[in-house]
Amino acid sequence: MSDMSKKVLFASVFAPYGVKNRYAESLGMQMELMNNQVTRQQGVHSPRQSYLSFALYLLAENIHLPSTVLDFPRWKDFVKELKKGYSHVAISFIVPNVLKVKRMTEYIRKHYSHVKIILGGYGTVIPNLKEMVDYDYLSEGEGVKWMRQFFGTSLDLPVKHPILRNPVYNYIYGLKTKARGSVIFPGVGCENACKFCITSHYFKKEHVSLLPTGQSVYDVCQEANQRLGAKTFMVLDENFLKHEQRARELLQIMEKEENPYSFVTFSSAENIKRMGVDFMVRCGITRIWVGVESKMNLHDKTKGIDLRALFEDLRAHGIIVLASTILFHDHHDKDTIKEEIDWVCELDTDLVQFMNYTPIPTTELYRELKEQGRIKNIHPRHLSGAGELAFDHPHFKKAKDHERLLRKAFRRKYLKGGPAIARMAQTALRGYVRVDADYEYRQKNSLIWDSEGRSYKKSDFFVEDAFMPKRIETMKREALRYRPGLIAALFFSPNRSSRRYVMSVIREFSDVFGRGKFSFKLQASILLLSGGIEWIRIQFNRVFRREGIIRQPPVVRKEYQGLK
């Protein structure tokens, strides 16, 4: 087949998502990160966001053939798109969506037998996938390299990063707000190789760099800013701060250009401690996802680190902390699992992700449990990390306990810590006040930034820090962005202690910024009203035994002409 006759469709699995039917489960399968596995059980307080299937756009940007990305299609959208004529259909999926992929491939085989089917994503690790799904090729490992080799695109061409609006939608207290950011993926994989981590094992316990330098990351920021007006970026790299030279170079360029972009990213505790909070503040990291996993310190990335003190320092400097932890380790019984949940809550982070221990094929955890004969015969559609355990646990035998305790953990965090929106607001506010005061102190005492030592040091003469006032201004805007939601957070708080906490945060904002302008009061009133409507809708859904409102992302279709 000549290149002239080749055309590729890159597709995600079809909607609806988070709805139980013959092709998928509801539990743990919403197309939302926050409401699905971070602020679950927080009801009306939960931020509602959906993200694009980022990898599809990256792949389409980096081959020389014409292609189309079809993201979040309904079944009728997928069927209609196939009529436009494609030589190859590439479908990305995760393990629990295998039956959706099966339906898609069966339809292609029946109606377009000439089309070659390529499967990619973490779903490709299913051991007996060929017995379940009819396909021609598996894209394994880093997708850009694989696709270029497969289609004959030069491997010497630089990786072209897509410019994407992020998130697809954003709701706060039921009110839809404009998405204001973008997304960057500097690399894939992680060398830490935690034994449960599919990301590490899928990429052979290596980090594959896509944007290897700080300059390459900054260039994407610049392009997204010019095209979308984006100034904040989700950085999808499993351990962004581990690659020190890239992060330091990124900061140096932002300082030189006096252009303070902001970032939400992931990093392990030992790398946060090594780089230091001052570096993170200057670099513009406003939110950090940290894997704490277990009180038992089963992983090298947390050993010897006072996590509570580390997180307290980050939050004091305005960096919102999301700690992720795992339930149903072997050492968990009815008492120790409660202690584990309490321990994570007492770390006092803004957000917590709870997930059930899940042995995904190809991981070290899967290999160990398989050798021990403990892997259960559970269909892949159930491997979401939110339902029944996929292995025989020494203390928890009932599937209903696996679901119940996970749900209870989210509820515990919510009732103890209050609405996450209030915690994030407080962190952003206190960070702005603290960093502003620290800046004034340094200026008065001739302390200057030492990029090599990643800290401030005494200077014999005064040096104006022209960059930090701009950074502080971004922190101020970030804090003010949270403020209008606090009235709704107060009104819908779940208990008395939560109301007292939210009220204290409201007073802190008033102490710093005054009572607020008319525009703020109007925003707060609108959010209170929309929150009331959202609350009623949630109660209605719970009558039908649904945890809340299931939102579906809009269909996204984008055409690419191919690299020249």
C-alpha cells in the first residue's frame, strides 16, 4: 500500500463513561480524575474536570501521513467517522475498557475488512488479549517511535508537541467555567519502578524523554501561550523533578525572559526534598502529586523522610499537595487499614487519592502474586482499582469490603479535612502571603538566588530580584481565583467542624484582601445558586443508587495533514 492511500484514525474508546452496561463498569470509570479518584465522596464540592486522551494528539502530530483524532466518540460518531475512509485505525485503551475495544474492532472487521487495526495504551498488557480482541498490531512502549517505525516516518525528526487546551471542561459548584490552561508531556515512564506501577513497567523501568531540555519545555509553553493564552500547565511526567538539569534550565529561561509560567505536576518525595521548596516556588509549581503509598514506608522514595513536615513546608509556600496512597497491602487488616487511612489524613494534605492495590499484568506485583498463586480469575473490565481486589488478600475476602473501605476512606478525608476547595484556597492564600513576606525580607537583607545551590545566599551588595514580583503576582491571582467558591463551601459543608474551618479561611481572605469588590460578591452568589442546583441534582441521582452526577465529555475531532 502506497503512502498516498494511507490515512490513519486515532481513536479513544466510545462513550458513555462511568455508566455500567454490557461493555463497561460504572465504578471507577468516569472520564474525570478529580471526582473519580481524588475528591470522590465530596459531592457538590468536587471540582469536575475531564482531560483529553493526550497521547492520541501526540501520535497524530508525529507521523508524515494524514490522520484524524476522534476523542470521546459516541458509538454513532465512531461509525460515521469510519465511512470517511481509513487504511489504519489505532485505538488507545486501558485494561477495564477491553470490551469496548472488542466491539470497535468487531465492527471494523465486519464492515471494513481491509483496515489494519493497531491497539495501544496500557490495555495492551492483558495476557490473553489476542483471544479477546481481533487486531493486527500492538503499539508497545513509547508510541511516537513505534508509529514512526511502523509507518516509515523518519526517526531523526524532532518530536512535535501538540498544543492542547486543558481541561476539556471545568465545573465548580455546578457552574461551567472557561478552561484556561494547557498540558505538557516532557517524557514517559519512571525509573523508580515501584512494583505496582504500570507506568514504570510498561516503559521497561526507564524514563523516555520527549522534551529533554528546559528550553524545549519552555518553547511549548510559549507556543501555548501565544495560541491559547495559556499560562498554567499540567505537566504529565511521572517524576518531573527527578530530571534536575531540565527543571533548572526551565527556571533559568523563565527568569531571563521574566515570564513566570505555572505548573501542576508529579514528583516523588525524595526529589522534592532534594530540589527544595524555594526552587519549586520560583519555578512556579502550584500543585504537586506525591505518592506516599503506605505508613510502613515500603518504597525507597519515602524512606527517612518526614512526610508531614515536608508537606507542611510545601503548603506554607502555596504549593497544593495531593498525596496518593494504596489500600489493601498484605499487612492491612481491619485495624491497620484504619490506621493507614487515619495516617494519610493526618499528613494534612489538601487532597488525597485512595486506590486499591491492583496487580496489573507485566508489573512486579503481578509476577509475585502469580507465583504465589494468588491472582484471582477476574475479568479485566473490573481492574479499575476501585472495586473488587484482583488477588486473594490474607485478611479481606469479601468483594463488598474492598469497595466499602475505599469509599469510607474518601469519606473520612472529607469529613475530617473539609471541602478540598477550601483547603486549596487556604494553601494558595497563605503561600502568597508567606512568599511575599520572604521576598521583602530578602530584598532588605541582600539575599540573592543561587541557582547552583537552589537556595538564597547573602550578597555583599543589593541585587534587585526582578523575577519574583512577577511570580508573586501569579500566586496572588491563583489565591483570588479560589475565593468566590468559599461561600458555597461554607453553605454546603458536611459538619460543624468543617463550617468552622471554612469560616476561618474566609476570614483569612478578608484580612488580606478586604471584604471584596462587587464582582467577587456577584461570583460568590452565582456559585452559591449553581451549587444549590448541583446539590439537588446529586441527591436525585443518589435516589437511583448513583454516587453523583456522571458527566460526559464532548466529542473532540481534529484533523492532521502529516509532517512535511
